[in-house]
Amino acid sequence: GAVVSQHPSWVICKSGTSVKIECRSLDFQATTMFWYRQFPKQSLMLMATSNEGSKATYEQGVEKDKFLINHASLTLSTLTVTSAHPEDSSFYICSASRPGNQPQHFGDGTRLSIL
Amino acid sequence: DAKTTQPTSMDCAEGRAANLPCNHSTISGNEYVYWYRQIHSQGPQYIIHGLKNNETNEMASLIITEDRKSSTLILPHATLRDTAVYYCIVREDGGTSYGKLTFGQGTILTVHP
């Protein structure tokens, strides 16, 4: 079946640093990828839609300059949390979907802890 | 906002069928019903989806009412590993929101020995 790989699985870093998270579709080309965030005991919240070769579409309330998204190829999207602070600590999850009415498949998530 | 409502939690005995209901009374004619589950500290796992006909795969069955205002996910023989949060999602279609999934709070299914 379809596989989406996310890296790293977890990261701990100091406040003020930038962190890059990678999302890869391993066995299909993904023209669209999605980035979600999940705080403890809450549901997933969509942050942005990443489109290959064009700018990402951000959900209301998500700062595009803080959460930089790059989708340079059909198999890779990256999310960079710039100048991360403790309130950015969360579980970040990506998903990828083939074109058409196909299911989204999710990565295993990245747990980000900012000290 | 999520367009579905689900019970907060349900229990099921191991080996028995787990029937998880979902209401989606405002569903549009071209919107699909998707089911995902999330085991603690993992990404959501796709289970099944359907438009109007009942669907079955190796994981589960999906029963959609004729008016499409509700559906039921059936896990025929629940195991302890099926303990998870189950999300019923109506998938938006068309325009800039194509493919977006809006997650609600889901149903916490606990399978007991």
C-alpha cells in the first residue's frame, strides 16, 4: 500500500532555533501534501496545503512566515518551523494524496519539543 | 468545523463486532465519507471510504444510510490492537478545499479482553 515517510520522528531543540521536517511519499507521486498539528488530547488541525511547484495555502491563523513549506518535487514536502518557541511544541503530521478522490495517507508524525 | 458528530467513547469486548456510528446530516451529494483511526502517538491510518454504497475491505465494513445522513463503521472481530481514536470525516470536494480533511474529536474505542 501507499507509504508516507516522515523524518525526524522526534526532535528536541532550544528556543530560537529553526527545525525542518521532511515528508516523503515513497511509492507514488503526490501533487498535494498536507501538514497538520496536534496538541495533546486534541484532534488534528490542518495547517497548510502544500502544492508541488507552487506556494502553499495556509489555514486561517497559521503564520506563513513562521511555518515555511516547500514542495519542490512530487515526492517531498518540507515544513520548517522558524525561530521555534516552547508554544510551538506539538505533534506535526503530514499526509499525501494521489490526484483524484483518493485517500490521504499519513506519516507517523514528528514530535517537536522546544526547550 | 467538522461536519460530523460521533460519540465520545465506546467500549467493545475482544472478538465481538465494534459498531461505530457517525452522523453527517449536512453532507453534500458529491462528498465522500472517510474513516481513519489514530493509535496513540502515531499518524492516522486510513480505514475505508464510501459515497453511497456500502463498502467492505480487509479492515472493516462501512454502512451508509440511504439518505446518506449517517453511517456506521463495523470492525467485525475487534482485537486489543483496534483500541484507538476513530475519526469519521466528510471530505470536501472541489475548489481550493479539494482533498482537505477536517478532523473532529472522534470516538475513543477501547477493546477489552
